[in-house]
Amino acid sequence: MADYDPDNVFAKILRGDLPAHKVYEDDATLAFMDVMPRGDGHVLVIPKAASRNMLDIGEDVLGPLYATVSRIAKAVKAALGAEGVTIQQFNETAGGQVIFHTHVHVLPRWTDVPLKPHTGKMEQPEVLAAHAEKIRAAL
């Protein structure tokens, strides 16, 4: 397994070097809107501790990460009136991982509404800000 790159995009967000539409933050985690969402209200949850993925994350980091994932999932579902929630997490290139800082996708879902393909198209900042505000209000 390769070493952790402290200049990955999520590390830059944690340091404040890149902006993000933050939804929730505590001592161990940060949740923010995915700028290339696969659906309305797509949130990413990351640990503040450095790790590439589930293959090298410490158990002491994993617990708080998934506590935040649960909290965000409930808020996303309530805020957007979703019927369900998909939780996704990818590991290494072969597993679909693109950014090598552990992260969990929280996607609100509706019956018969498919996820958008991951095209790399960025969402408008005002749309992300509006979704973030709704989710923060539901927390």
C-alpha cells in the first residue's frame, strides 16, 4: 500500500487550503457537500486523522467516523425528505477509490430515482450551499 499523501484534496480541505460547503464538524470528523454529487444532498464524511482508506485506518478513528456517518445519514434523510440513504466507501484504485484520504459517501435516495453517473461535473455552489443549509438545520 502506498503512503498517505498529505496534499490530497481532502487534506487540503481539512487545513483550510481549499473551500468546502461544511455540514458538520467535531474534533474527529468533518462532513461536507460533494462538489460532484451523484444526487441531491450527497455528503462526504472524513476523519481528521490521516489515513488512505479502510485498509490502514485505526479503530480509534473508525468509531468516531461512523458515528458521524450515522448522524449525517439521519439528517440528510430528514432534510431532503428522502425515502432512504445509501452509504458507500471505496478502497484503493481497484475498489473504485479516487481520492486517497478515507471518506464515506452519504447519498439520500428516492424510489425509482437512479444515482447520477460520476461524470466529474461540478455542481453550482449555490445549490451545494442550499443543501448544506438544509442538512445543518436538520442536525
